[in-house]
Amino acid sequence: METFKYISCVVCLGMFLACSNEEPVINEPPVVTPNEKPAEAKDIMLTVRPTLDAMKTRAIVEAFQVGHTMGVFTRDNGGGAVSSNVSFAYDGNEWKAGGNAPVKGDMNVTAYFPYSASVTDYREIPVDLTRQEDCLYGTARVTKQVPTAALTMKHALSLVRIKVMKDEYMGQGKVENVTISGIRTRGRLDATDGSVVQEGNTGSIPAGGNYLLNDASPVMNEAVVFPTVSCYGYTVSFDVDGHRCSYEIPAKHEWKAGYIYTYTFNLKGMYNAPVYMEDVPIDVEYWGKYGNTDEIQIRECGEDEVTIHPNYTQYGYDCYQNEGKVFGLYWTGWCSFEGKLRFVLMQNGRIVEQYQPIDIQVKSGQWDGKCIQCYVTVSPGMYELVPLFQKKGESSWFMAVDYENGSTQEEWMYEVLPPAPNNLPALRMMQVEGTEFNWFLVNSVPDGSPWNLIYTISNKGEGALHGEIQARWEREFKLKSNSYRPSTKHKNTENDIEWNEVIGTTSIDIPNGTRYWKGKMEILIPKGRLEPKNKNNGVGYAAPRLHLYWKAEGSDKWVLLRQDADFLFNRNYEDDVYDQTTNYLAISLYSWR
């Protein structure tokens, strides 16, 4: 499975490649009437028993149908004369010859599908993609004693399927004129080995269209194509509501004979406009119990000593009641063990709220880290975030023995705020325009020249939102920082300074009734900022973070746009799927390369 980048036209497209199991459309050739000329009594006549090759993917012809007809050639095994092109038609029970095909000894049988009376050479079988027919070939050997050719019919062509999903797009979604262009439409098949030689000029093949998008029951557009080792110059195009959309298939794509290649295009909404996104409600009952009802017994760590360090503060310090919050840490063990990790909130050494455990491995002397999405319901107030560890096979939990790099209990303190008001927006996603999002990677961007930030606002209250959004490039080491805690700061470094710079601002005017809003903001980072590095190895550390802040119309307060990951709390989303939503980007500069 390979995932490819979004492209843009009037609407934007996302695409990925996959194998699928949809039912095929079968193009039935005409029935060939068998030749009724009687055979000489002394001849033993060839019969055929073809089967379809077992494929890794499904194909246009998955089972032979009444009326299917193949062409068959025979040749003496000693290199004698080749018989004429004899048709064999399937009547639902057996394949009946349309002419004489005597077996006079050891003979090679070569078959192809579909039959054409004009074929004279089984190594030069014309293939016309404009007919959009599956093309099969097979070989076998027969004798007078066994005159039935057990043919395994293989697929000589590839099948491309094109699926268009409405996804974020808010328009009507009328799809027309789905085509694949830049490919040759004619060729010649050698039925002995399935090789195809493409001929002629390049052209286009229609693959479908004339329907309305329906993601619940998507239409599959199909086209039979020649196998190729490179899709250089190949383009998929279609019209959506009169707007032409095109995607150039990467040259590195290879189409193999007998395989299906499905290209799925997800329509993306226009910028600074409403978009549709999956909105799965929180299963409050499930997440209120998952991990929260466990009886936790805490023991002394004994020899199971673990050292911890705060991490994942880039999601922001703000924490609201009745919302998800990403907590995280680094750890290293003084001994190795398998077990579990969980977070709890404590006051005065007493557990006030606890969250679901996850499986981890602790390795002696090796640092590892993890972030966990926790559903916070505790009353507003100050709490200590405490990670607890459990060894496999035990029921009790233990705390870390100490902190690392000078981190203290203060760095693990969080203030839980009252529930966020409905008119406080959040962020579902943001990314640098023209790139694929990776939540764990640093995004390299230009300094001194503008670039665009794409963001999606989550408006839970669905009321009108009027105000401003400010993009800040941050690198700070403080207790309530949205980037790093004080203990993250290293020693023996260069260019190791803190900053909090405004690098972009835009006005927001979201109409009432809008759940998600997709916007674009121009970002400009001035030149001159040097990369903070470790002097020992020259490697950069504590990459600056980009956050968005919201200021409502009539207010003078800027508030961090928190992460809206509510859909992660549906019970179908228990795995790490943080690449589907974030409220920060790690940023580095081209000049730092």
C-alpha cells in the first residue's frame, strides 16, 4: 500500500493505492457458431478444459460465462506445422470446437481470449484497449492418449479502478468524463508467455462518469490497461461539477499483468470555507469507565527503578475538564522489564483521577517515550500528573524513582480549567501547504520568503465565530510553556535562545452552523535566526513549535487553539492515530540544513 500527496485544481484531491474486491463488469464477446463440418473418423479431436489462474487480485473475467469464446492453436511438439485459429465456445458445461483441431501426437496448445477470426499468429494477437476486454492466454501439452488441454488462463492486462470520494467537498458532486490519458491503446500479445508490445501513439481511455458522489456507496470507474514498468506521462482526469481535475500518476508506479490498481481520490474543500470531516461523538460512558474503575495499588519500586523526563508539552499547557488531553513522558530503566504504563492525577499524594494503561517495554539504560490521549473529567484545580509503571504478571503499580536533567515535581503540575465554552474554537489539523502531515517529523520551511499554512478549525458549538488567528513560532523553556519544560534545556549548546514570534495573522469570519472550517494563512519567518545545537555533536535540539492562537472579536486575550481529538475517544480509535489530528507543528528552516 502506498500513499501519495494531495494535488490541487479547482478542488483538491487526496489519493492512495490499494487492492480491492469489487464485483467486475464482464464484457461478453459474441457467441461463435461451431463449424459443423464432420471430422474424419481416424482423427482424435482436441478438447480443452481451461481454468482461470488464481490471482492475488480479482479481475474483469473471474469465471467463464456462456458465450465466452477463445482461440486455440496447436503445433507438433517436434516443431511441425501450426494449426489454424480454432474457436472454442463455452456453452455453460463444456467448450465446443468451431472447427477441426486433430491431435496427431505430442502437441503444444496455445490459447487466447477473446477469440478473433482475424488472428493468424498466436505470437501476434492484436489487442485494442478501446474495446475494454480482458485478455487471457494459456499453454498446455496434449497427446493422443490425453487429448484434453488443461489450460491455466492467465491475465495479460492490468485493471485500473478510479474511485472518487466526496470527503470534505461541500458541492453537489456530479462526476463526468473519467479518463486515463497518456497511454497507448493498441498492442500485440504473444500468447505463449503473455508479453505485450505496445504500439502506436498515446491516447485516452474512458473509465466512467455521469453520476453523483455518494461515499456510502461509491461508484467504481474501471479501465483495462497495458502492464507497464513506469507510468511516466499517465494522467487520471475527471470533471466534478464542471471543474476539471487531473492527477499525474507517479512515474515510479508499475502496473503488473493480472493486478488491480485502485486510485481513490478524496475531494478536499476550498480554503477559507466550510468542509466536511468525520465527527464521531465521544463515547463518554465507555471512556469514563475505561481505566477509571481499576483498583490501583501502589508499591515501593524496590529494584524496579525507572527514571522519567517530561515530554509532549508541545500540545500545549492548557487542560480543560471534559476533554481529551495528550500527556506524555520519556523513561529509562535501571533494569529491563515488560509491563504497562498509565497516568494518574494526584493531590497531596492521593489519586484523584486515573486513565487507561498501555503496554510498554522498559530497557535498562535506553530512553523511550510515549504519549497517551487521556479523557479528563476531574474538577477544575491544580494536580500533579504522575506516571505509574507495572511489571507484567503483577497487579500493583509503582512510581518512578527520580527525575532526569533537573526536572522537578513542579514540571508535572497541571491546572485543569473549567469546560471550554462553545465559542472557543479548537484545531483538528494543520500542515504546511504541499506536504503530507507527519505529527512526529520536523517540517522544513523557508525563511525570508512566505509560505502557506493550511489549518482546519473545529467549531464544536457550530455558532458564528468572528475574530483573529495568530501563528506563533515558539521555543520556550518554562513551567507553563506550550513548547518545552525548563529541564529540557541542555548544557554545552550554541544559539540556544528562547523566542515567541508572531509569524502570521488572519481574520476569521465563520458563519453560523459551520462545524469545520478549512483555512489558509500566509506565514513569513524573517531571516537571521540560527539553529540551536548541541556543541558535542552539532545536532539541533528542541525544534521550535508553531501554534495557533485565537482572539475573539471584542476581546484582548489570545488563547491557544487546543487539539480537537474527540473522535479518538470513540471505542474504534484506541490505537495511536495522532497523525489524524494535531494543534502544533515542529518547524526548522531551510537555512539550517
